[in-house]
Amino acid sequence: MTWIVRGGTVLAVAITLTIAGCGGDNAPTAGTGNQTAGAGTETGASLSPTPVVDPGDGGNYQPDLDPANFVDVVDNPYLPFMPGMRWVYEGESEGEAERTEIVVTTERRDIQGISATVVRDTVSAGGRVAEDTYDWYAQDKDGNVWYLGEDTTAYEEDGTTSKEGSWEYGVDGALPGIVMLANPTVGDSYRQEYYKGHAEDVAEVVKVGETKKIGIGAYTDVVVTEDWNPLDPEIIENKYFAPGVGLIFAEHTAGPAESEELVELTPGS
């Protein structure tokens, strides 16, 4: 099961039975989400303050995903990943113009028996590719969109590359998380991924029913999340999701000034 905090009460959301290959002595074990110092505190401090976003699992995060509980299409209205869909975002990161292109491919990847949709995310900065990532998503029968891992390559200006941040559910203790709830409700908080020391993003729904205007239009019934990672505790980010579109805008509310905005959308099939 996974854990969602709703209205101050921790809810256990059953995801049915244990998946083949994840039981017994080889089952991945979740770590504690509160081991890293929170915002404004140096990593390694003797006392860790309350996290900016608390997933509410008390450090006991052990989701068991049953492949039979998943569907082949990701059609959550706030995070639709239909083959052929393409988003282009423009923004600024570390004082440099940045462009991100996200494309839903027709490829599938089997992850612990779950057929995942492959989404390519390419980030360019200063006219060069800075990061190229293949993300793996799957939707359960309730409509929650799960993040099952990523294969990411960062390209440095000196020509070197890094795979830091890559992970896959079931490999080396890495665990999946929810990136979009079926029914987002203010106060819901959840883990988006968990690979200790590498990928620990968490999020909380902070607004629903919002209106957000960006350059290409105005969107209503927008869901806003607050995203935080204890590995980068000084950064807090708000993300805006519009129905039928997905992410339309994101900005740091703490940490380095960064933002990105949807500038182009291509529908899928």
C-alpha cells in the first residue's frame, strides 16, 4: 500500500497484492523520508526539523504493486500521457534560458510485470542538450498515475556525462511513487519516488479549482502542488496542472529563482 495524508489524517491506500519478485527476503525496503535535514538546515545536522512536505508514512514506505491492478493507458485528466502528445516549456534556470520538450513515445517498458508508458524528457540550455531522460509511468485502475523510474543522462559543458538520478522500481531497493492522484484533494501529500539518496521527491496538493493564465491561454479547474526533495531542502516548487493538458507552469517559491511555462502543446492519439 502507499500512504497519503488527507486533512491531517494518514490514509493507507491499498494497491492490492504483492507483485511477483518483490516478496520474501529480496523485497525492497523503504527508508525513512525524514532522515535528511529540512529546509534551511544543513544536511547532517543533529536535529531534523519538520519536512516542508511530510508524506505521512512515518518512514514505513513499502508499496506493493499488483500488475493486475494497472491499465495500459495513462488518461488521468491532470497528467494524460497519450502516445504522440508533446509539450514544450520555456523558462530560466540558474540565470540561463532553458527549453524542455516532453514527448509520449509509443514504446512500452516492463517493470516488475507492469507495462509502463515511456515518456522522453529533453532539457536544453544555452543551445545544447543538458539532460535527456526516459521516464516510465503507469496508471492504476483507480486513476492514480505511478512513477516507476527513469533513465537519465546529464551532459556537462566539459563533455562528461552523468547517470545520477536514474532508478528503476525493484532495482537496488528503489520504490515507485504517485505523481498524480486520481482525485487530488487539498491536504493530500505523497511520495513521488523513493530511491534513498538519489530520488526522494514528495508533493502535497495545496490548491484545487484554481484559474491560471499563461502566455498561450487561461486555464480553469487547475490543481496546484507543492513539491519538495529532502536531498535539496532549500528548494520548494509549485506546479500547476490543467485538466486535459497536464503541467502548464512551475516556479520555485524558495531557493534559486526558476520557472517554466508551457508554450506549445501537441495532442496525442
